[in-house]
Amino acid sequence: MRKGHRKPGVHTRIALQQFRKVFLIQIVSLVVIAGILLLHSWTAAWSSLCGGMIFLLPNYVFAYRALVVRQAKSTPGAVIRQLYASEIWKMGLSIALFIAVFILIQPLNPFSLFGTYIWLQLTGFIAQLKLNNSFLKL
């Protein structure tokens, strides 16, 4: 095995399976939204794709760093430090992608960009609740 990588435990494998399901739902949702907005305009569809990628890329990086990359020492403190570091990377990458999109992409439809970004957050939240069988009475 490579240095820094170990076989994931049961809970990590379950978390990865749930992440993959939610990630797939979000990708499908992004493609549908962009397809619908393509009927309106190229700018709206492109902005929607940018908003979706701004959301999906940092989430993928977070899941990879938090769930896949394991240190040789997996003490509870090390795991918490890894989660915090992964979350900081996620936030920094999100900020950098927002800045890059607003500087580099013209014309841009901010309503499509932010609307898709928020929609994907809601989709992930609801899908995670359904996968965990939480709040079934809602």
C-alpha cells in the first residue's frame, strides 16, 4: 500500500457510498437545470454549469481528503484535524472558484450561477436526509 493510505473501515465505506449517491444525484440535477436553462440562453446555461462546478469540485475535494486519504495514525484527534483541514480547503477552493468565475467569465448570469449553487446545496441536504432515513415523517 502507498504511504498515507490504508484500507477504509466499514463506516468510511458506507460514507463513501452515500457520498457517491448524493454526488450522482447532484450531477444529474445540474445537467437537467443546465439543459432547461439552455432553452432560455447560452449565458444562463453556462452560468448554471459554472455554479454547479463551483459547488461540486470543492465537495469532491472535501470527500476525498476526509474519507479516502488516511494518515498512518488514525487517532480521534488526527481524524478531527483532517476533517477541519478538509473543510478549510473546501471553503478556500469555493472562494477561489467564485473569484475566478467572476473575473474570467463574461457574460455571466449571476442568478443562474447562484440559483444552481443553492439548488445543489438543497438537493444534497435532502438526498442525505433520505439516504439516512431521517425525517421520513416530513
